Amino acid sequence: MEDPQTVLAQLEAVRSRTLQYLAGLTQEQLDWRPSTMTAEEDWSLGEVFMHLAIDELYLRELIAIPLLEGISRRKM
């Protein structure tokens, strides 16, 4: 198992790189959907990135719990 601090650093690096890519996109580009399936099944780029952002928040919470528990155990 990787050290939580290492995982958080990797998440931050990916987050930073993703934000750099997003900064150059227009709203029209973020709203674009592939036409390979029906409209209900297609996700726009913006929806994909929003999904990733929500997952990142969830992962950060999961990683933070053991870190916070470790800190409180050390104080006891």
C-alpha cells in the first residue's frame, strides 16, 4: 500500500495537469458530445471532467480519514 501523502501528491499533480487542459477549452468544447451512441448515453467532456472531480473529492476523503486518525492517535 502506498503512503497516503504520496497518493495525495499524485492526485494533486493529475489535478493540476487536468486544470491546465481545461483552461484552454471553450464552453462549446466542454459541451461537445460524441455522436457514436444515443444522446442519453453520450457524456460531454465537461460531464466527464465533473465526474472525475467528484471522484477525486471522494478519494481525498477516503485518504484523509487514515491520515487524520493517525494524527489523533499520535496526540494521545
